[in-house]
Amino acid sequence: MEHPILFISIILEKLGLPVPHGPIGHGMLEKLCEPYMTYTWLVMAFLVIMPKLTLGNMELIPGKGQNFWEAILGFLADFYEEMIGEHYAKALFPLITTFALFILVANLIGLMPGFMSPTSSINITLGCTLIVWVVHHFLGLKIHGIGYIKHFTGPMPALIPLMLPIELISNLARLLSLSIRLFGNIMAKETLLSILFLLAGAYFGPLPILCLGVLVSVVQTMVFVLLTLIYCKGAIEHAH
């Protein structure tokens, strides 16, 4: 999908850096200059700088910035604890919260004219999904040891030849379902916005899609976090 204007591309042109328009290509610089990569770095910079600016020093009597972050992180911590228990919620809190904030900001940034959502690239969503997939299997192996294989063999030995291939395929399918769901929804939002901005020529034409885009961005973030917790919960629990 091509955007009508990408401010990062304009900046790269002014700096004399290559702005690739074709497939990922020919060198490290070209890869780093791909639009989805530059906007990924922008989102990460935003997530590092904004808390620094809004949070300040931790105070006994919190200010507005501290209240804002405490409300968000407190809500997420309670949600994780309800899903997978206090111990594992604390252990996974940094990882899952980083995903939640990154995906939310990455989804929303594409609503601004001249910007794109990094999550409209399958490379970004698949990268996030691979981390989730590895982590939840690592948890299962760490907790259950070799007994973790029972999650894939079914309730009785006689069913192993049937259940093992089904469970393995189902588990590998998580890589596709989790990554393509996020990528597909955000790419559709980006495509609609790009077309409407080109056709309407004004900011009021795409307004309904912008409102819908906010909803889609939030919902897809929640879906990714919820499925991550469900996968981790399934790996933590004993096989039945």
C-alpha cells in the first residue's frame, strides 16, 4: 500500500538518504529506511520520551501525569492478574504492557495525515507474534518440563496419533492468526484512509473512517493482549 504523503520520506530526501520504494532490499541502510521501520522507531521514541515528560519524579501526592500512568498501569495489572494469577501477571507485566502500548500507539499514529501505522506491515505484527509464541512455550517448558508435551497429546495414549498433529498445526496457526488479524485490520484502515484523503481532498470526507479507525486501533490492541494472556494461561495450566 502506498501513502499519498509520508513525512519521514520527505525528511530522508532532505537529508540525502535513500528512500526505498520497492521491495526490501539491498543493504542495511535501505532496510532501516523502509517506511514501516522508520515509523516503528518513531513510535518507540514516543513511548520513551512521553512518559519521561509527563511522569516526572514519583511523588507521594501524585500529579496529573503520575495519576494518568498509575490509572493505566493499575488497570492493566489488575486485568493480567485476573487472567493468569498474581505471580505470572507480575512476571509478564513488562512484556505484555510494552506490547499493549506499542501496538496502541502504532495503530493510532496512522490516523494522522502523513503518517503510517507500523502495524500495517506484516513484518512488525509477525515479529510481535513470534515473541509471544516463543514466550508462552518457554513458560510451559519452564513450569512443566518435558511434561509440557501432554498439552499436545490429548487425554489418552490411544489418541496421540490423532491429537498430536492437530494440536501442532493448531499451535503453529497461532503465528498466522495473531499476526494477520492485526496486520489485516490496520492495513484495511490505512488503505481506506489513503483512498479517502485522495478522493475527498479535505479533512471532513475521511472523518467517519477516522472515528472507526480509533475504535479499530483500540479493539485490535485489546485482542492482541487478550490472546497473549490466553496463550500464556494455557501454557501455565496443567494438561487435561
